[in-house]
Amino acid sequence: LLVSKDLGKHLLEVEDLLQKHGLLEADISAQTERVQALNAAALEFSELQGYQPCDPQIICNRVSHVQTCLEELEELAAKRRKELEDSRQLWTFFQEMEEAEAWIREKEKILAAKSCGRDLSSVLTLTNKHKTMLGELGNRRALLHQTMKKGEKILAKKSFSSVGIQEKMREVCLRWKKLEEITGLHQQRLEDASNFFQFSAETDDLVAWLQDIYRIVSSDDFGHDDYSSQALLRKHRTVVDEVEKHRAAVLALRKQLALLAPEHRQGVDIQIRVVEVEQLYGEVAEVAVLRTQWLQDALAVYRMFSEVHACEVWLDEKEQWLEKMEVPEELDEVEVVQHRFESLDQEMNSVMGRILDVNQVVQQLVDGGHPSSDEVRSCQDHLNGRWNRVVELVESKKSQLSSVLKIQNFLLEC
């Protein structure tokens, strides 16, 4: 049993042989105590005085022979245990290498799928899984390094043929190196996909924002009076500032596109998408400028209407006064009326300046092609007509006063 060359053909068989060898060692240990007791009893016969049933030398030789056989048996047991333990180390090494190869094959199958997700969410999920696998890779690398050290120790003992061990170590090392390369490539693909989907998501957000802003800046609500138009213009200027702030983001799209991986940046769809964003931004900026002008024109119109209304209120008041006024015949009353006309002249100079401003605003609106040009022009004509009417009335009343004054002065001289 102890000189057997059967050292097992796999780890389980070696473990079984070691278990059996342990039983054999226990048996030898038990027999050792028995042999020692028998030898001690036999040596007592070699020391007898007088009658000796056997030659003492024969007894000593026999005891020595048995002890030598026992020692040889113990040496064989120790040698076989060492051989079996070395065999266990060898087959443990091969089993650990096989487990490493199986793990490598499993990860190769996963990485061979080359799935990088269909959107940003799935890419992030796959990236988290890949990070977990990188942690497993690190742990497995440490285990493989320990197994390789075991292999080197086995080679150093030269107990077994080095060909199979070296071949296995070389094969696993090559597969491991390839796995790390594939893992690196997959990580790069995930990063490229993440950058692409992140770029796409940011582009989509930018498009959605521009579409919302386009609906705002293309609104046909310009207010219904001076106050509401001013409020809309203030809001619109805030929108214009936001549009201007997004200009840099739109201009940066092509630079960001150039940084993407070739398989992503060369896609027709993404290139068309970038062009669409640039065109949409151009339209938004253009319409925003137009709306600024339209709101300013609307504000000018409402302010003009407000000014016209104020002027017409004054004209109504003066027109009614002039139409009802009768030129007095008494000199002292004529002088009072004359003083009132002097004050009226000052008021008329002020109102005339306001009417001239209204005419200037109207001309600017008409020249600018304002959609309410006809209405504005009609309002202007009406105001100017009312003004001319009042001027005529004033001139008529002044003429009458002048005639009365001439008559009164003539009478005084007479």
C-alpha cells in the first residue's frame, strides 16, 4: 500500500487516497506501540542469568530487525503522505485553473453580446453591472495570482512533469489577457454609448425648450393697452435673454458631436438632428427679434392712442367752449376774453407739440409696415381734423374780438 504509485487522477481521488492513507498511518501508529512493547519484552530474555532458552544475540538481532522494518514502514508512510500532498497541491492547482477558465468563458460570453443599451437609462444600468464585473475581475485576478504562485512552487519542487503545468499556466494567462482587453473595449463602448445618449438627451431637451420658446415668441398677443403691452415686453426681454444664453449651447453642438465615437458621430440621423436644432434656434432668434419689434410697435400704438385721447379731450373741451362763447361788446369784457385767449395760445402751443409727436410716431409706424397702419392713419387724420377745426374756431373768435376792439377804440377816440 505504501509503495503504490497511484497518486490520483483528480482532486477528489487524491482526497480519497489521503483519507485512506490517514487510516493506514493510524494503524501503523497503533502497531508501533505493540512492536515497542514486544521488543522490550524480548530484550528481557537476552538479559537472563543462568538458563537462557535462546541465544541473546539472536534475540537482539530479531528486535533490531523488527525495529528497522518499522522505521522503514514509517519512512514509506511519510514519503507517501508527502507524495499525496504534493499530488493534492497539483490537482488543486489544476482545479483552480479550470475554475478560472470557466469564469473567463462565462465573462467572455457576456462581453460577446456587445450590448450597450438602447437609451441613457439602459446604458447606466449596464455601466453599473460592468463596474460590478470589474470588481469581480479584480478579486479573480488576485485569486489567479495566488494560483500561479502555487504552480510556480510545484514547478520548483520538480515532483511532476512541468510540461502540463507550464502549458496550463500559459494558456490561462493568454485567455486572461484577452479577457482584460475585451473588458477594456467593452468599457470604452459603454462610455461611447453613454456619451452618445447623453448628447442625444441634451439635444432633445434643447429641442423641446426651443419648441416651447418658439410658441411663446410667435404669440399674437401684444396686449390690449399701454400697461399690458409693457408687461408683455418685459417678459419677452427675459425670454430673449434666455435665448441668447442658449446660443453657446447650440454653437457647441458640433464640437460635442466631433468628440463622439466615429460610429455615433457619423450617423445620418444625429447629424440631421444637429442641423435641425441649429435651424430651429435661428428661427426662434429671428421670431424673437420680430416680436420685440411688434411689441414695441404695439406699445407705441397704445401710447399714441393714449396721447390722441388726451389731446381730443382737450380739443373737445376747447371746441365746446369756443362754440358756446359769444364775443362781448363791452370793452372790459373783451379784455377779459382776450386774456383768456392769450392763455389758450400757450395751451395750444403745448398741444400742438404733442400732436406733432403723434404725427411723427404715426409716420414711423406706417413706414415700418405696421399691421394697424390704416387704423393709425385714420386716427391721425381725425386728430388733425379736430385740431384744424379748433384752430379755425380760435382764428374766427380772434377775428371777431379784433373787430370789436377796433369799434371800441374808434368809439373811444370819437
